Amino acid sequence: MSARRPPHLDRRPDTQRARTRPDDVGHDGRGTMPDVTIIGACRRQGRGGSPTAVLDDAPFTDAERRRVPAAAGTSHAVFIAAVEGEGPARPSYQLRFFTGEGELPACGHGTVAALALLALRYCGADYRAVLHTTGRVFEGWARRERDGLTAAFDPGPIGLRDAGEPELRAIATALGMAGEALPDGACVASPSRPRLLLPVRTRTALAGLDPDFAALRAACDRYGLLGCYAYSIPNADGRAAARMFAPSIGVPEDVANANSTACLAAYLADQGVTGIAVDMGDHLGHPSTIIASAQRSASGTLIRLGGAAEIARVVRLPQLSC
């Protein structure tokens, strides 16, 4: 079966705290568009990764921000603005995430991509920054080593509940599993927006999923889900594969979905699993691996999430105005 490639790929920051670089403004004719760096996020053994557009924010409209992913040939775009008042010893940045459908409250591989670009600008071996998104403030870090750069962060608390039979059946049917028994262990996880975690028997069964994207989007919209993260059962070393389908946000299949991998780590932590490495993106020609660890404590489960990243290219976009 040939893989279906996704199409090429309003809450505003506090303008008293978030600022853009002066030379990046003027996208509407008063200057030039800022450069867009395409980061391969969550690469596997020096290859692939999810191509993610990262750029310094400017006085774009949200409609213009939604046009950046397609213009850059990516599924997602991350807009970075420095936050004033923290000082050079504690760099702090506002991150906003967009697909062609609109703004997301969080994006795991987008966070990895943003941290990678900030660390490469910093030039040191170890980098830390405070990151602000629409709902959270948290720390991220990156390390440069001889064989490349890795970035990681705390994705925050993750809520878990059992999947209801109607939502599970609707999504399984949309994935081409209508004739099969509903899988045990399916759950709905919510780091910011809920998504279904759907176990399948083997990597071969995972590769054979053939979604009806219109039906899948209708089912996800009906049950208020971001999408479906289908995964193979991890082996004894915590290695698994996954595919993330999210047509409701304009991403039929995501190359690498880090936040859903964090959800899987939180779910498996209840079974004593402390670390996983999840392969994604092979069907789309971008092999990716996301690493997540889980540590149980009296206050809850602490997740650490990340992957390898590297600059793929830098592009200058055309004017985004209609």
C-alpha cells in the first residue's frame, strides 16, 4: 500500500512582555519577511525528522501565521518571541504553534524544533530556556554533542481516561478496522487537547492502517478529539512504532507527534514502564524517533520528552498577505 502524504504542509501573546526583533517586522511592505528555518525534529540516527518551520514572530495576523506551514512545505510552524524581564542568565521565550487550520495550544515536536534553533543560536554546549505557551510556563533544555543536538522538555500533567465504546468504534472503523474486535487498552489522553491512544497488535498491522480521513475527521470532531495515535505494543526495551492521524487540525498524518508519545509514556508508567522510544514517519519518508521517560512520585508522573534535531534548510517566504 502506498502511503498518503499529508498536504504541504486566537490567543495572542502579552504584547507588553513578548517582543520581536526589530529587523523582522515589515512583512506587509515596510520591510522583508523574516527567514524561516526548517528544523528536522526528532530525527532517527541522523536522518529524517519532522520538518518544522521555526521563525521569529512579527506583527503577523493569525491568518498569515496559518499560511506559513504550507508556504514553507511543513505541517506546523512555530513562532518565537523573546519575553522581556528575565535577563540573559534566564532566557525566556513565547512560543505559538500553527497549522493551516489554526493555532494549537501545544506542539511537542514544535517545542523540540524551537529549542534546537535557540540552542544553535546560543552556540554553547548546554542550553536552557523558560518557555511560555498559551496555557503553561515550563523549562526546556538542549545539549550539543559531537554527533548532533538533542532537545527535551517537561510536557506537563497528562490526564487519562478509558475510551468509550462509541468513540472507539467510530475511530477504529474510520481507520479500516471495522471487521476487527475493538482493542483492549485504548484510552483518551489529554496533555492539552484530548486524543485517542489506540494499541494495535504489531508493526505490520500498524503499517496496514488505511484511514478514511473524512470519516476520521468527522468522528474526532464528534467526540472532541484532536486525533488518533495508533501504536504497536512496545517490546521489552520500550521500543514501539506509532502513527498519528489528526485531520481535524489539517494534518492527515503527522510525521512525529511528541505530545502523544508523552501520553503513551504516562499511560505505560502505570504498568511499570519507565522509558520508551517510538518510531514514526516511515510511511511518509521521514524516519523519526521520539524519546520519553516517566518517573512516578507521590505528586504524580513526571515525563521527560524529546529527540534529536538539526537544521534542514533556511528559506525566505514570499509576502503572506492576501
